Amino acid sequence: MKRKRVLFLCSGNSCRSQMAEGFLRSLGGDQFEAFSAGAQPAGWVHPLAIRAMQELSIDISHHTSKSLDAFHGQKFDYLITLCDSAREACPTYAGAGERLHWGLDDPAHAQGVDEQKMAAFRRVRDEIRRRIELFLATHHE
């Protein structure tokens, strides 16, 4: 069986798309290959995103922030944008099969002390997990 390729795209590729990639790699079994990129990559994976995923025993500390250009010429079964700016940045990505959009808040913009910021990362993380679980329930063979 050919594994379906999924590319998650957000603006910076430092939080949301990294967590989505981590969840799909963890929960998708051998049915999916997960990748992530940013329209304007931050160049790093946010430490609070790494920490939020570690709380669920998913390690994304080895992930890197990548540009959409890194995947030029590659084909994907699904392109999932996680923010409006990413959706606008890739309206003509030729390698995409089905396109989905999950508008999610960017936890990197959370204000306050570390625990308040961490609460924002957990909230977005849990929303991504729900969406990944629904995606898996509706897009498996």
C-alpha cells in the first residue's frame, strides 16, 4: 500500500505545522508520511511547541523549520494549511492533491508569563490533535 503524503503549511513552520507533523507521524501509522513547511520559515522550532508535544510523549525536538521551496517539485496527496497567511501564500502549489484548511491561532503570539504562554500552546496542540484524529478517521483506506 502506498503511503499518502501530507504537507502541513503555516506561516513560520515553528509551532502549528511542526505539532501537526508530529501528531500525524505518531498517530498515522504506516498509512501516511508527514512533512511541514512555512511560507516564511522562522528558522527554528519553538521550544514551547517542543515542550507541549513532549508532554504527550511525542518528540519533535529533531524537527527543523523549512520553507515551502524545500518541497518544490514534490507531490502530496494532501496540503493542509493551518493559518490564513499560509493559505494565501500557496494558492497555486502544483504538487498538491486535496487541499484542506484548518485556521488555528498562532501560539507563538501568546502574551504573559511562561505558564500563560504554555496554556496557549497546549490549547492549540489539543485542537491540532482533534483535527488529526478526525482527519485519520475520514481519510484512511
